[in-house]
Amino acid sequence: MAYNLEQLGTIGFQDLAAALAVQTFGSGVQVMGAGRDGGRDLYCKGSLVWQRTDEQDGEVWDGYTVFQVKHKKQLTARPADDAAWLWGHIRDELETWADPSSGRNPVPDHLVIITNVPLTPVPNSGGHDWLNQNIQRYVNDLADGSRDVGTGAERKAKHARISRLRKWRLWDGNQIQALLTMYPGVRQAFPGFLTAADVFANLAEFTGSLPIERLEPGLRAHARTTLIGEGTIYFDEAGSGDGNGLPVHQVAIDLPVTLRNETERGSVIQHVLDRGEHMLRPKLTMHSGHAISSSPAPPATGRPPSPSSSSRPTGLPCSLARVT
């Protein structure tokens, strides 16, 4: 499943990036707090081991590595626009590091950009390759003295600084999604990423009175009791003033049905559900035969009843009509 990275906000996403970096590389990654950080959201001094993936070879970075986190509040419908937004922020950071008067020292040996922006994988023209090419082009342009005016001292000073940057990598939104799946412990630390499966898997931890082996029977018993206790429909708006109500199974009736060319009997509700599955997935053949539709039966007297409780039936007593 895809996790909503935008909902975290800038600070929340930075916390997520820090947790994933520490989980991936170990406690050698130093997490910086709020405030002016000199372009270092996270950093590592020493060895950083990259495991081999389908897209990139494994390698070891040795030196000073800086992690920068870039969170886009709202993604657009055009991936190219999001990639352009990210490049603008990366370029600003590169220019600041290249500037001798910026006070950013030392310039990192390696750089990791962590972002919620998903980059397209199209070779050479996709967002991932385009950003890598732009970073390399920025470094190469500072090495080019063909357009210098005068001695080119400013360009040379910038190039001397930025040339210390040897390697870089991008952790885009796609990579973050994969890491969240790989490290469920990190994902579960952020409530916004909890799934129904997480809740059920850890439900037994929230109570000391229900052993794990009795969890499923306990949930079934609770559901059964709730359905019985709350399965009453009140028709006070239709003139029924006794306040007793009617059980839902006396109002919504699942009629038996035998489909043409079939010998086994089924039910209307099951047929409707199967038919709905077939409409959503036409290649799925649940059974052969003609479709059956259901229609509400008219009330015997008076106006149609209007349920007033929160337990509303999905249908009233219905009659069958075979479609030929």
C-alpha cells in the first residue's frame, strides 16, 4: 500500500527520515534537532555501508556524509513539476556550499537527499536521472573556465569547494515507501501509517485479560453480541409509537433462490454480492445463469416506514424478478 507522506508535514517527515536513516545505517548517523543546522539535517562521520539493490551496486562511503531532507507539502499532478521543485532546493544548497562566504564548513564528501517527491524512473529523461544529471552538470560548470571574465577567481573558489563532493544519492518518495514496508517498526512508530492489520496483530497487547489464542473467538463473540444487541429498527416516524422496535432480520429478508441451469439453492444477497464482484472484475465468473434483481416491496398500508435508529437495513422485504 502507499503511505501518505504529505500528511506528516516538514517536521514529521524529517523525523521519519531520521528514523529510516538510523535503521538503515546504524547509530552512527547523528540526528540534528530544530534550529540552524548549517545544511545538516543528519550527518555521519565515518563509514556508511550501502547494501546492493536492483538499481544500484553496494558500496562503502568513507568520510563526511550529510543528509538533507526536503518535504513538499502538496504534490502536483505533474511529476516533472515536483522534480523541478526539488531541483530548485538542491541547487540552492549546492550554491550555498560552493560559496566561500557562506560559513558552511566543511563541505561534505557525500550527500544524501531524502524527499517525499516520487521521481519517475524513465532512463535519461525521468526525474531520477534528470536530477542526477543536473547535480553533475552544476559541478562540471564550475570547472569550466571558458566563460570567465578576468581571472575567474570567484568561479575557481567555488569549484575548489564543491569539488570536495564526491558522491550523492537520492531517497525519493518511492524509496521511502519501500523502506517503510521493509522496516515495519519504524512505520508503526508513526500513528498515521498504522493499518488495520497492525491494530489486529497487536490487539492482544492492549489487554491483559485476553490471551492471544483466545483473541479471534473473543472478537467473534463481541461481534455477535453487538449485532444482537443493536440489531433493532424503530419505526416511530411511520406511526409506531410502542418503542419496541423490530429485529432487523424481520425487516430485511434474504430470500432463497435457485438460478437457472443450477441445482443448488443460494440466497439473493450472496447473488447480488457475486454479481457486484463480476461487474467490478468482468473476467471473474462466479456462476452461469441470468441476473436477478431485487426491488422493495410496497408497504401494506400507510406511507413507507422510515427507520430512525443508527441501525438502518440495506434493503426492505424484496420480491424477485427474473431478467430474461
